Amino acid sequence: MLDLARRPAEAPPTGAALAPVLEVKNLVTAFATRRGPFKAVDDVSFTLAPGKTLCLVGESGSGKSVTARSILQIVDPPGAIESGSILLHRHRTAKGDRAGPAETVDMAALHPRSRAIRAIRGRDIAMIFQEPMSSLSPVHTIGNQIVEAIRLHDHVGKKEAKERAVELLKKVEIPRPEKAIERYPFEYSGGMRQRAMIAMALACTPSVLIADEPTTALDVTTQAEILALIKKLQTDVGMAVLFITHDMGVVAEIADEVAVMRFGKLVEHGDTLTIFERPQHDYTKMLLGAVKALDRPSPRRLQRRETNPPGDPVLEVRDLRKVFGSSSGFLGRNKDYVNAVDGVSLTLRAGENLGIVGESGSGKSTLGRCLMRVYPANGGEIRYIDRKGTVHDIAALPERGLAPVRRDLRMIFQDPFSSLNPRMTVGQIVGEPLLVNGLAQGARLRDRVAELLSLVGMPESAMERYPHAFSGGQRQRIGIARAIALEPKIIIADEATSALDVSLRTQVLELLLDLQERLDLSFIFISHDIAVIRYFCDRIAVMFRGKVVEEGATEAVCTAPQHAYTQALLSAVPHPDPRMRGTRIRHRYTGAG
Amino acid sequence: MTAAVLDPRAHPSADQASQWRLMWWAFRRHKLAMTGLVIVALLYLVALLAEFFAPYDPDAAVARHVYHPPQAVHFFDTAADGSWAFRPHVQGMRLSRDRFTLQTTYAPDPGQKIDVGFFVKGTPYKLWGVIEMERRFFGTVDPTQRAYLIGADRLGRDMLSRVVAGTRISMSIGLVGVGMSLVLGIILGGLSGYYGGWIDATVQRIVEFKLAMPTIPIWLGLSAALPMDWPPMARYFAITVILSLIGWTELARVVRGRFLSLRTEDFVTAARLDGCSERRTIFRHMLPSMVSHIIASVSLAIPGMILAETSLSFLGLGLLPPTISWGVLLKEAQNVRSIAQAPWLFAPGAAVCLAVLALNFLGDGLRDASDPYAQEGR
């Protein structure tokens, strides 16, 4: 009792860092459905420690996002927390200004609309979302939104809040923050918006940051910058980070701990090196296997090329141009226009896979659509050499003359959900090209569709069902069946695997290689994902702002890139090996023309 | 590699469900809309069999029953000895007139009990002007007696019969009017949305011009131009045409918007690349995705038509007596005297409210359910 004056010894910082700030125990979140409750999160437990990053990994539908949303109780109805506890230890936050008595809140017990939980959201726990455009209000300036976030929790004046907002924007490395604060979200690029979101999340120096796929919608070079930024801020402030992602490369890059989820359950949990090098659960092994399989050229393709080298050119593109918004404006003034495709020349040989890689806005998808004449080209020629050796210039053909060419050139779309008509059965969708080209009818059509479905590994019974009955990977197979229905020579695959989970990606790529062997196909494969291109393509063309900046054999370009942009792109790709973390020097290519 | 990851939520019964089945599932969850659907179905049933549902001929006037007040139905009859029996009846009323003020009052006549029942034989009538029938859905057991459940008007005509008869005109004018504007709207909106360019610009300017014109004066002007001596049938069609000439603009915009958003969908591009002709792309691939949206906007447009007809007739410029519509009936309730003496003349107004609300709820439910794929989120 006499020792009251003596202050207790301050806890060593390492000890404080180990004590968890957030504990999730046996969390169950269920959605009431027509067929009874569906447990999206089923008995999940984990802890977050200050200054540490936990990566929650899983494929789509594994319940990782619902877990994150359950913590803040922002699950969309009819979802609700059923049982379990979410303990927030406020006294253990890294802020250090609250050395008061132990203060632990069970957030699962709070009402989702209560004042208590609103005080936690944003102040103790902040969240950033995948789509930065839809999570920022389009009608308020960035500055106003950050100021509002600050003033919601801290009672400060408008002027002070604004000063802090500028400070925050400076922290997230937005250039000229005094000017940027007056701008609206649409004036920001995708990466800038995500930075602004992070600035908003950090407005009240939260002790926990939940990042739900924050870089999925961004290009790899931007992703690398955002990841580095989160890491830096984390070490500055000592936040605990819960990072949700499906990308093992990102996990290897940033995680201290990894938790793997599947069907709402936590299947494996451990530190990063252990998970990557000695995975225990079959699902983790499969996930890592799929990632590692994509980290090299397909052995099957290499083998095939030794016996069947690519033949004569089937498609020659010369100086192709596509300009958007070129119409002359009011009073004949020339408006802004975009050179989406700016003088591209390419050659595709028979039996060859040509990859076109580039970031969003590089014009790679426009190029693919110009080749199919979905968009008319503004200049140049697309020479297609058919089976008989006749040359067609797709760019100059009249609309009526396109039918035979479109029978030989087919397309696979990126989004397996919007590319299949939801109002038609799978049999009707796959049979449509055969029917309208007058190739088969009635029982013959049915047999042919069944044959096509079995070629892509789908059961015959799929014919009677509607697309909504199938998962993304299965839908993409249906799209492939439709593409090969007319026995084409060339298939243009526009981001055909981007919407798929990593384990399905390899399956679809294997399927395409298999079909190439059976049907003598050539592919133009458009993607932003270098790993996929490296696995699948013989040659690669790198696009930047409508131009091809580098072209060559895939391995040569991937191992020894010549152009500065290719170097920047390759350096930004996260590598799925935690031991390689921080071994590469990143640089950004700004492009001088 | 291991087998494909299957979605545990996928359920076999939903796999073969077409869009209509999914829409129905979504619609059924909307309680208010289901109520609306039932009421709308009942209203159209009444409209279809109006002669059968009306207790009396709506034009039969009884001078003794001028402004007869509503009578309540009693189910049990107690005799003088205290015994009782199930015998639905209404209390008869006797008219008396004040000697000095000449004010008429109705007082219950205890001696007179008028038996009522379902499916009774009433005055003969012709269903749809063709089939001779005697049975009526509801009425007095003795066809010479009369019961007024919601009162009588200034000529002693049964209001209930008149409201029922008005249902046919008022509900059908909405349907026919919307049908006509639908044809115009789909053709013009479709052309505008699919082709774009100068066609789109022209159609949109026409639509904007139409929308900029004040509706009520236009209606008034057009219907005032109709010759007063036209037969009721010709007038009815003229009024529907006038209403739909204005109404198509909204539908044209809905259709155009759907075409614009669908035109860029991947599955429409895929249909073009499959070699589908323009016609097939529109009718086989685009229109089926739109039908549900169109139905929803149609069911939201019908109440507007009903209200427009009611207002025109109320102002004396729409349909004219002897045609019976809710608007025509409400015209009778225009003066202060009727409010003071016979508030039951407003009954057609209640019918208008019921129909408009039910159709709006139905339309809301249909609109919410019309995109089952957006709701299912998969």
C-alpha cells in the first residue's frame, strides 16, 4: 500500500506486441435462405496482434469477406452473427495513450445499429474495400469525406480536421495534397482512389485495419505500390492488419501469418513460412500447387512444340489503329480522342499461342475486339489466311462478308457470368452458332452439343440446365464449348481465366491446350496476368498505351526483358515465395511517349 | 488436379428453373405485392363478369329510393319469442318527408326484413350482351325488393351495381390504353436503343417534346375536340387513343434504356459473333431479357391511365353518361349537397384508390422480381 507512489514498470514493447488486440472466437455467421440457414462462416477463430499482418486466404465463396464484415457487423441481411465472440482489447492498442484499466468489448454481442459499435467502426477498426470507386461518394470531394471521417470520432474544428486530412493524404503519398483534397473521386485514378480510401481508414489511427481484397481491382504495378504503402503505414502506427486476398503472391509478399478458409471453415492456420513450405491440409497443398504450376511454362506445351513446331502465318496484323471519340465536336472542333490501338503489327502462326499482356487501358482488349470486327478499325489491315490459302482482310470486309471469317475466328470472353445468356439453356447456348449457320438441326444438333460438352469436360445432362446452375469455372467451359462449336482455326481469348479462382485457372488452361492438340487451334491470349501468359503462350507481345513495346519468345521476354516498361511490369508481379520477399527492386515506368 | 470446387449453395431444383420460375420465387416473397396481385385479379374478374356481380341493372331507377342510405347485412334473425335463426337480411327503410322543409329522411321500418343471399335469381340480363342469364352473384331473394349495400344515387339507382359496372370501363381503359402505348413504346424505343445515332436522337427529341407538353391541357383540348354526339363506344376508343398518345413516351424510354444496356452485354456480342442476324439477335437474345422489365413498367403505367380517365370524366370531358365509369360516377359527387346528404356517392373514389394502390404494389413487386439473377447474386 505504501508503494502507491511507485509507478509500475512499463511493459516491454515486445510483450505488448504479442498480446492480441482482436480475438475472434468460434464465430458463426449464417444467412437465412429458403432452404434453411446457410453458414457462410462456420466456427472460425483467429487473433490479430499489433504490428502484424494476418492474411485470410480462400477462393470465391469461402466466406472470407463475410468473416471480415462480421467483425464490424456490416453483413448484408439476411446474414447475421449466430454465435461466437469477437473480443476487442482496447487497452492493448498501439496508441499507448490509454493505459487505463483493461477494457475489452465483445463486438458480437453489440447490436449492429447500436451507438457502441458505431464508435468502434472507423475509430478502433477501419476497413478498406475492393472497389475504391463504389466505396467513395461521387458527389463529395475527397477532402470533405476524410474530414467527415475525422470529425465523426474526434471533436475537432473544421480547420484542424482539414489540416489533418492534408497530412493524411501526404502520408499515403498522394502528390500535392493541398490541391488533391479539393478533387472528386472521379478525378482520381484507381490507385489514387485506393490511397484516398486508406487515408480515410487511417483518419482516426485505428488499431486494426481490415483490408478486403484492396488490390484486386488494380494493376500489378499499382498493387505493388499499395502493398508497400500499407506495410509502411503499419510499421509507423503499429496497426494490426487483417488482409483478405485470393492471391498467394500477395500473401507471400506481406503476411506474417496465414489463415486458409474453405466453405466457411478455417482449414489451416500458421505462420507464412510454415504454410508455404510445409502445408498440412490438402486444400492448402492444392492451392499452392496450382500457384506453383503457373510459375513455369506448361511442360505439355513445350513437349508438343518439339514435335509440332508452329506453321505458316494464319493471321497478320499490319499497323492496326483504333481511335475512340474521334468524331469532330461541336462547331467542327476536334474533341479529345484516345488512340486505343496505335499502329500494332503482329503475326500469329498456325498452332501457336500468342500472348498479349498489358495493364488496364493499354488497349489489349480493344485490339482483340478489332480482330473480331466487334469494333471497326480506323486503319491498317488484318490479313486472315484461311484453310484454302485465301487471304481475307478483316478490317476491310463488308459486314455481310464477315460470316465465313467469324466461323474460323472465335472468341472466349472474360466474364463467364455476362457472356452466357441467362434466359437460354446451356444446350441452346452451345447450339446457337451451329443453328444459325445452318450446320445442324434437331437430333444431330443435340448429339453435336453433347459431344462439344463432353470435349470441355461437362456432362450431357448440363444441356437442359440454365447458366445460373453452374459455377464460374463450369460456365467458362460452356463458353469454350460455344467457341469451338464451329471448328474454328483461331480463338481469341480475352482475359479468359481472370475471373476464375487459381485452382480453376490451371484446369481451364489445360483444357485449352488439350483442345489445341485435338483441333489444331491457334490462340491469341489476352491477359494482364504474366503467370498465365508464361504458362500458356509461345510468344508474347507487351502492350503499353496502345503500342506494342516489346515482342518475343515468352521465356526470353520474361527472363530478360528489354524494354523499361516490361521490366517495371515484371518487377511488380508478386512472387508466391515468402523467401523472395524484398529481394527485388521495384521501379515505376512513367513512359515518355 | 482435384475436382472443381462446387458451390454448396447450388441446389438441384433451381438448376432447371427458367427465368419465369425464378421470378415467381422472388415475387412470392413480396407480401404486399402478392396482396396487390390478388386484388387486381379480383378486380379484373369483376370487370369481366360485371353483369353477374352487379345485384341490379345499374340503370334501373327507383323514384322512391332517391338517396337511399346504405343498409348493413344482418346474419341472424331473432323472432318475437326470443328464438333465432340464420337468415341473412337487411333492415327495410321507410321514406318520410318533413311537411315544412320538405327534407327527406329514411327511418328503419321494423316490420320489413328483406332477405338477401348469394347466387339468387334477379332481374334477367345478358352477359356480354349475348348470354341470357338470371342468376346474380348477390342480391335480394325476392327480385322485386331492393337492398342497397352502399346506398343509392339521386335517381335511386343502386351504387354498388354502378360501381361494379364502372369497373369494366375503368379497368379496361387502363389495359387497352397501356397496350396501345406499349406497341408504340417498344417499336420507337427499340429502334432508338438498338440503332442509336440519328434515329436515337430523333426519337429522343420527340419524346422530350411530348414530355415537355403539359398533359392535362392537352387531354382537355383533345377530348373537348371530340364531337359530343359520338356513340359511347367511339368515344371510349377516342379517349383511350388520347391517353396512350401521351403514355407511350415513358415506355419508350424504358425500352431504349434496356436496349442500350443490353447492347454492350457480352452475351449479345457473342450472339453477333455466332453469326446471328440482327433480327435474331434482337428477338431471340435481347427481348427475352427485357420482357420482365416491360411487364413491370406496364403494371406501373396502368394506374396512371386509370387516374387520367377518372380525372377527364370527372371534369366532364372524358366519357359521358350513359357510359358508366368511376370518373363518370364521381362527377355526381361534385356538389356540396351530395357531401352533406349522401357521402356514399364517393364510393367510386374508394374503388379508384383500391385499384391504383393494388396495381402499384403489384408493379413494385414485379419490378423487384424482374431481375432474378441480380437478386440471387450468383
